[in-house]
Amino acid sequence: MMSFKTILAVVTDKAHLQDTIGQAVSMAKAVDAHLDVVCLGVDRTQTGYYYAGMNAAVLQETLNQARGEAEEMCKAAEGQLEGQGVLYRVTDAVCQLADIARFVASHARFSDLTIVPRPYGDDRGIELEPVVEGALFEGQSPVVVLPISGPELKVPERVAIGWNESAEALRAVRAALPFLKTAQCAHIVVIDPPTHGPNRSDPGGQLSQYLARHGVKVEIDVLSKTLPRVSDVMRRHVSDMNADMVIMGAYGHSRFREAILGGATRNMLETSEVPVLMAH
């Protein structure tokens, strides 16, 4: 049975470094995993899209600034990790905005779980969305997106599974099995199940049977879409059942060969008050 033995944390902004690394350390301790931290200085000049008057000196200056930020974050990360009682490695690197997803994917490919800050909000840089997308779509790693604030990240006791029969949702469930097997209860949440199709009379039944055979304690919650968005219904239910993690598929579409997180995924990440584990 798979377990989480390598956890990756990606940091691109010193403002979120302490919280992201602190939460990653908490999870690494809980599951006895090695923690890899990547401190990424981002060159945001979009080289390759030159504007009139840009010269080599300007480009070099922005590159130097990104390198300085990466080194500063690396030093802070080393200081925070020292004496924490986890095995870790800290890597610093510089990356252009257009290349972030590919770079993150190269690290996420060999991680069992990637932990990142929420990509949306007033104090969030534009680089955070491609960080999430790189780990999910190209890196094929399950990703835990942290809420803006919250308790210490731990192995969840009450889990809400957003279930809609999709391949993405099933992959997220499989990726989360180490968590689900130790949870007190996993709720399969089905919102407005289809009135036609093979599972109309037993929504969530096949997944429930699959998880039960793995020893997961399962309940099925079938809900009506009483709010404008599915994510709103899900978020309210997560609060009502006092869940400490949401598991869901990540939905995206390709545009100019870049993965863009779809509306349902984005809405959930923008508003969730608990960690969201996603896979694609």
C-alpha cells in the first residue's frame, strides 16, 4: 500500500514561507516523510516577450533580484527546518514566469505529495497558479492546497470527498488512500446526482464499496444544489460536518498548451477554509 514518503513544498514568496514550511513540517512528521523544499526566485519580466527599450542590463537586474530572493528564502527555510526532527533538503533556483509549471513538475514527479499555499487572494503572486498546475497536470502529483489560515496540518480525521464519477475525482481518492484509511470517517459527498445513468439509484455506491474494502469508514451524503455554485454547497457541507480536509479532482482545460484550472476547482480553492487535496 502506497504511503507518503516524499513531500514537496514549493515557496515563491517569503511572505508565505514560514506558514508553508511549518505546515509541510507538520505533515512530514505525522507521516514520517522526507521533506523537499524548493525556494523559487521568480523572474517576472516574461523574457521572450520583449518590450521596446528593454536591454540586457534590465534583464540582468531582474535576474539578479530573483536570485537574491531565492537565496534569502533558502537561508530562512534552512533556519526554520533546523532542529525540527525531520529529514529535509532545501533547494534554491531561479525561474522565469513562463517556465514555472515545467520546473515545478520536474520536482513533483518524484514526490508523493506536494504542499503549496492557496494561489488566489490579494497577497498572492501570479506565479502561484502555475506552481499548482505544474505539480498537478505535468508532475502528476497529488497536491494539498493550504487555506489562508487554519490549524496545524495533520493527518485528517474527518474527510469530505467531492464525488461526481469523474476520472479526476477517482484519481484524487486513490491518491488520498493513506489518509482515508486512517480517518475516523470519510464522507462521499454527491451533489445533484444525475437522474439517468448506471448509478442513478445508488449514487456513490461503487466508490463506497471500493473504499470499504480498503478498510475505510464511509458515509454517503447526497445533497441538492441549493446554492448557485456546487463549490458553495460543498463548502457549507464541509463546515457542517466539521471536516478537516476536502478531497476532489482538479479540473482544467488546455489553452495554448498550458493547463488552466477550471471554474469549479478555482472556486473551491478560493473559498475553502480547510486544506484541499487534489489530483488530476
